Amino acid sequence: MIGICVPSELPKALVEYFEQSRVALALASAEGDNHLVLVNAPFSRLTGFEPEDVVGHNCRMLQRDAANVEPRARLREFLARPTQPNVRTPIVNFRKDGTPFVNLLYMSRLNTIDGRTRYIFASQFDVSRSQPELLADYDAQLAATLGRLVPIAGDAGIVIEGTLLTIANSAAIVAQAKMMLANLESTPDV
Ligand SMILES: Cc1cc2nc3c(=O)[nH]c(=O)nc-3n(C[C@H](O)[C@H](O)[C@H](O)COP(=O)(O)O)c2cc1C
């Protein structure tokens, strides 16, 4: 199955890069309400949403009615500040079947050479059903994924802003996410 919906204006190499990546990736337009233009198969495996469910929509649909006050404020601040290269935050999300998870969301900018943001790039990871070693492994894969993106984007006239904000203490992040999930499951209306 090809987990990708391909709008014609996207650089082909960028689409192939998404298809080949083993980590969950999503790409959104920098314009308007940041609707998704591309998601890959690992994104669909993680969230249960196929490209046709989410492309053209804002990815906040994964939050359902969770408040997520602090993480959303952090994400909005990133989106509003063109000089901020990236952001990373845990955020409560739900799979298509309604199962909650804590998504460790990474977002960065893909800019044109003249400095305008063309796309927002994102990667998702279920940190609430993980182990510190798995998070460290995902982090290394995401860093490698971003490294491979540099020349591909460069060929398409796109510049990647900033380097990965790596996780300094994966054990603490995983423990915190498991607690968030446990609290959520005991109070389903949060
Ligand atoms: C490319 C991209 C991917 C995103 N992926 C997710 C995601 O997986 N889960 C999520 O909760 N929010 C995700 N977001 C963030 C939301 O779309 C939105 O920006 C955030 O909720 C803050 O804005 P709001 O308060 O207007 O909803 C993503 C945003 C972009 C641009």
C-alpha cells in the first residue's frame, strides 16, 4: 500500500523521501490553516489515519477535544514566529479508533532560499507506549532523517531551518508521558 497522497506541485524527491522514511512524517502548507499535504505510511500506522482521511485538513484533528493548553500555545508560538526554527512538545492525541496516546511532536520549517516558509515539516512518536531506549532510537532515526532531507530539499530550492532539538533525558520524557496517559485514561473527559 502506498501511504502517500501526492499533490502535483510537491518536489518528487521530497515525496520519495517521505515514502522511504521509517519514522512518521507529515508535511503541511505554510499558508492559511496549515492543511496537511503529505503524510507517510508510518504516520498512518501510528495514528490509524490514511492520507485520504487527513490530507487537506489541519493535524489538530488528532487532538479531538483534549485541552492541550500549554502544548498548543507552544505550537502556535512557533507557527507565528518565522525566526523560530523548530519546536518539540508532547501533546495528547487520539488514534482514529479513539485510543489516546501522548505524541512527541517535532516541527520545523522548510524555507525558500529567500527565507519565506514554504512548508511545515513534522514528525510524530508515541512516547506514552515507549521505553527510553526506543525513544533514543527514534531520536537518532529522526536526526538521520533530517540529515538526509538537507540535500533533497536543497535541490528543490528549499532550506531546512535549525537542527534537531534532541531529547536530553528520554527516561524522564517517557515516564512523564506514561503518567499523562494514565491520568487521561482514568478521567476520559480531560
Ligand atoms: C505539519 C504539521 C503537523 C502537525 N502534526 C500534529 C500532530 O501530529 N498532532 C497534533 O496534535 N498537532 C499537530 N500539529 C499542530 C496543529 O496542527 C496546530 O498547529 C496546533 O494544534 C496549534 O494550533 P491550534 O491551537 O490552532 O490548534 C501539526 C501541525 C503541522 C503544521
